[in-house]
Amino acid sequence: MKKKIIKTCINYLVLFLIIVLVFSLGMIISYSLPNTRIRNHIKESKDYILAKDNDPIFKEYIKNDKLDCFTDLLILNTSFNKGKTEDESVIIRAVENSRYSEVNGNQFVSLEELMDDDSIYNNQEYSRYWHGIQTILRPLLLFLNFEEIIFLLIIVMNILLVIAAIYINKNLSVFHAIAFVFSMIAVGFFIVPISLQYIGAFAITLVSIIIINILFQKNLEKYLPYLFFIIGGLTVFFDLLTVPALTLGISLIIMILLKNKKENNLNIIKTIFEVIKLSIIWCISYIGVFVSKWVIASIVLKRDAITVAINNILFRVNGSEEYPITRFGAISENFSFLINNVLIALIFISIIACLICMIKYKKNIKDMKIIIVYIMISLYPYVWYFVFAGHSTIHAWFTFRLQAITIFAILCILIECIGIKYKSRLIEKETKKIINN
């Protein structure tokens, strides 16, 4: 037993070192790419870039479709790869992730000045994040302008959504596939591919769903802990603290759904402990990879990047005098962005339909112990909001999307109320009706 634990710890340590090494090399290679072509392709889309704004598309009807143009411009600003001086090394640029900011910090003005004046160099660094998006964005900018990249991302993200839904439909049911797609739509997935800031966590989530389904198909569930460790690391690498826990929560729900179907009548205690174990593994990777960037930055830049990062984290946890917050206020603020008339109507219809089916087919509550696990996972967003109250209050207009976990979990509970065998019967019955008519 002791040897097995030691071996497992060594495996995770090796995996962690590989992740950090791959991420570091990825950033260095990305920043080594020819800057002239990249900058010219950004400039090609100047009018499109500077015309973007943060206003919601549907205004008062749907509150949750607001773009994060500020951060998108910041990401493009960083893509210029100007460095703080002309002779700054590639390694320092890859670690420093510097950008140019005009006096008032306006990103629209900053990027416009950067595009128009080649003599400008960066004056701010952003070393506490990995900025993994640059390993995708800068290579694409060699061949495409920003508008073309957004078009490509829209296609890729929607294809990933369809593939994930197909796998869920195939391995679970059409009801679960609809529930998943609905949870994505409910948090404004349609706006995600348009914003560089939002893509990271959602892309990782969709790919994770596909991989988890494949692992279950091939009876390779023993690799799930390692997968969750990798997911945690990838989340740090690509996400700028938008909805990082999304990659954990949705993946856990999919895993439990598949496990419940495969084993039939899961041991609830063991399942809860497995959810806790995988959550801890994800957190260890997430925190470890985050801290590793601070350590690397401190070593390479020869200044204390760790203290700067910790102070920033404390602000995101507690807020400040300028941005006073409360824990439950953060939860309330995020919940307010989720609720709109369209969502309320759809949820109400879904609940009524499921309750009717539950009563009609007399589903026994005692047979549905698994819903305890779904309830537990559904609370993950609110735990995140409670802990990171400062960040979750100030940026509630995009952190609210984390509640896709809650929506998906609740819908899975409602589906459980109907019962798997009854769902099959309902589908057959409705299909016969359509054929006969």
C-alpha cells in the first residue's frame, strides 16, 4: 500500500513537471514567431477591433451576453510582443507578458497607439498569468487577421459543442444532451467564441467531455484522476480567471452520469469521496501550476513576482476599500446576471414536464440517491463566489457563467426523476406517434 502511494505521488510529480515544461516551451516558441506578420494581421482588423464594445447585444432582454472587450484588447496588445526594450530576450518576453498602456489605462486608446506608432514599447507587465492563449493566437495571426480568427473560433467552438452533445446523446440519452446544450445556452454560449477572454475554459470543458466519454467507452476510467490533473493545469494556462471551475464541475457531472449508467446503483458514499478526490486533484494541479508561473517569473525576471501575485489574489478574495464586497453579496450579484425571462420560462416548463412524468411513472425517490452527488456539485459555483468574493463581485457579468454547472446538475436531477427506462419508453412512444401521423 505504501509503495503504491509513493508510486502514485511520483507519477503526479512527473506529470506536473511535464505540464510546466510543455507550457514554458509553448510560450517561448509562441513568442519566438515572426512579429512583423503578426502585427500586420492585427492592424488589418483595426476598424473591427476598435469598433467593439461591451454593450449586451440583446440589451434588457438577455442580460448575460456582454463581451469582455477590455481583456480581448489586452490579449491583442500582449500579442504584439513589443517587450519593454528592443533587445529584450524571448524568454523574458514569454515570462513577463508585457503590454503597452496609455496614461489613463484605456485599452482601446492603448492598442490604437500601439498599432499606429512602431516606436512605442511596453510599459506594464502581466507575469502572474501564463497567458496560454498566446500559444494559439500568435500562430494563427501569422496567417489570419483578427476577424478571420474569430470566424474560425466560432466554427471550432460550435463543432466542439455538437461533438460533445453527440457523445452525451450516444452514451447517456438525448435528454442529457439537451440538458447540457441548454446549460450552455443559458449562460450565453453564443457569445463565448466571439471573445478571446471566454474561450479558454469553455474549450477545455468541451474537449474534456469528449475525452471522458471516450475513456468510458474504452474502459479506461482508471486514467480519470490523471485527466482531471491535466484539466486543472490547462485551465490555469488558458484561462484568465473567468470561469475556471467550469472545467471541473461539468466534467465531474459527466463522469458521474457515465459511471452511474455503467455500474447501475452506485455506492453514494464512495461516489462522494471520488468526487472530493478528483476535485482535490484538480485543485492541486490548478494551484500548483499557478504558483509555478510566479516562481518562474521571479527567477527569470529577478524580482519578487510571488508577492505581487499573492496581493492580487488577496484582492480577488477580499476586495478592497475602493471595491467593498460581501460574500453573500457576490453570490447574489452573480445570480442576478443568470436570471432573465427566457431562462425562467424554459426552466419552469422543464420542471413542470419532469414533475408530470415523475408522477405519471411513479418514480421511487429512494432509488434516486445519486441526486445527492448532483446537488453537491451544483453548489460549486457558489463556493467559488464565496471564496473569491472580490473578483466575483466586480466581474459578475462574466463569472456568472460558472452557474452552467448548477443548471446542468439540476436538469440531470430532473432527468433522474423520470427514470432511464421510462425515458426510453417516452422516446419510442413519441416516435411511433410521429410515424403514425
